Amino acid sequence: MTLSGPIKVIGCGLIGTSIALRLKEDGLELILADSNKKNLDLASDLLGARGVSSDPALILIAVPPEHVFEVAKSEFAVHPKATFIDVSGIKSKLMNEVEGFPELAQNYVSVHPMAGRETSGPQSARSDLFKSRAWIISKSTKSSSKSVAVARELGSLLGSTIYELDAETHDSVIASISHLPQILSSALGASLTEVGVDELNLAGQGLRDVSRLADSDPELWSGLLIGNSREILPKISEVINRLSDLASALEKNDQNSVIEFLAEGREGRNRIPGKHGLAKRDYTYLPIVIDDKPGGLARIFNECAEIDVNIEDLSMEHSPGQAVGLITLALTSDDANKLQKHLISKGWLAHAPRKG
């Protein structure tokens, strides 16, 4: 089966526009729609999308979760032969609603691309946003094999790794791996509101890493958290209990309990798979000190490409007032040693590789 156009994308935010950009690269004809005229105009300019007279073969719904079913019903009334795919971050209530509309349900599949950015809107869209990310498919009991095949093909076109989960399992899993991290990051971010700017200037990369998600769109996330509250609340309680136990241990100077708290955190963190969903790799880290000038990181990438070295991950640190920054690359052990020797020969300040 091959995806065919026109494909109607309803909702020209980050996710909808990013999918549309990738579809355009494949030469597919697109129809864009959004109640937000600014988003629609910008996405239309980015994609060069113009009016299309023929009916859409696929309708992709990328609107907030609380509006998905309403949009699907409205579109089905006009385009009953189209395949319908939504990208909602919560599934259980939505799929129950779809199941109650059998004619729609057979053409309908719900997916969740596990990708995003802290900044929303079409201005943040990228055609490679979904590359090597999970593409979770939740079908109804009535979804046709053709509709599921279209959803799988779309995920493959975007470069995603495809999984299938029923709606309830999806919402339980997402509460743990997506919604809870957002809540904890937002809680940490809120705790910084009374911290002075001078003190925040001292912050290292750790604070930035953990608070990164706090920059997400509050309106979007409020709908997701309320919509999945049944699954989220027990997980919040578990975290609260862990923090209460830690507070008690600190009051008692109970070092063993504090060590246990930290060790369990490390153990859980180490269970997260590595790149592309594979087993976690044992990376070697190469610290490089560079001048705080434009283009420094690009020059490092060029050096890596010159000797065919693959960067698995990187972090950057820069202290206020310093004229240099620290780039730390995550590589295989062989690549780290190979790159260090190469960089030193080129005059770079590349320090000895280290294990994690």
C-alpha cells in the first residue's frame, strides 16, 4: 500500500506541520486547515499549500485532545470514505467515543508520535521531528486492516519506530514516561521563581536538563494532564511518598535511606533504552574546551565527519563571564579515542576520554 493524496491536515501546530513537511518532501498533495488563522497562514507559506478541489484520501487530525472527536465527526459527514488518523496524546476516552460511531470507527486509527519540542506552533516544525521516535498505534475493535496499514505506513514514512498498544495501556504507559516527567519538571521550574538572577547564573547543565520540559505550552499540557488524570494521580502519589520518605531520612540524618533513594533513582534511570530504542550503550565521553564564538560546534561536527566518527549525544556548558565553553561528546570508546587524537593534532583542546 502506498500513501496517496490529497492528505488533509487539520491543526497546523508543531506536530501537524511537522508531519506535513515530511509528506511534502515525498511529493504528496496537502490540504491544510486550522481555526487559528496565524498558524494556518504560516504553515501554508512553509508548505506552499494551495487550494485543492478533490476529496482527501486521508484526514490527519492534530488538534487538542478534547476537540478530536468533534472534528472527526464533522469531517466524516463530508468525507465518509477517507481514512482518519489522529495524533492525540491520550486515547481511552477518545477511542470509546469512536467505538460508539461504527461507520467512523472502521476508517479510524489513533496514533501518538513520541516527539515534540518545548516550543510549539508551526514556526518550530521540522520534517525530521519523528525520525527514530516511537509511533504508537491504538486501533479500535472495528478498525479495518486498511486503516491500520495506512497508519503504519505513515509512521514508516516519518522514520519512526512503530508500536501497537490498546488505548488503556497507552494512557497508563504515557502517564509514566511522558506526563509525570512534565509534572516534575514544571514543579522544579516553579520552585525557581523566588531564586535571584545572580544565583541562577551559577546554575550548571543539570538544572537546565531537568527543567527543560517546564518551558512547554501550559494550555496544551493542562488538557493532557486533566484528560489522563485517572492514570496520573497514582503515579504522583508514588513520587510524593518517595519524597516524603527522603525528607524523613534527611531529618533523621539517615544516610543509608538517602543512599537507597539515590540508588533506586539511578537503577530506574539506567533502565531507559539507548538510541533508536536499542539496549542502552556504554558511552565514552570526550570533553572539548572551545572558544565561545559562533560556529565552534559546527567545526567539531566537520572534524567528526572527516574521520567518520558518529556522535551519539552531546552536552554543552558555559559559565557567565567565561570566554570558553565545554562540549562533551558521547561516543563509542574507539571513536572517542580516535577523535581525541585527531582533534589534538588539529590544535583543539580535547581532553582524555572518560567512561560515564
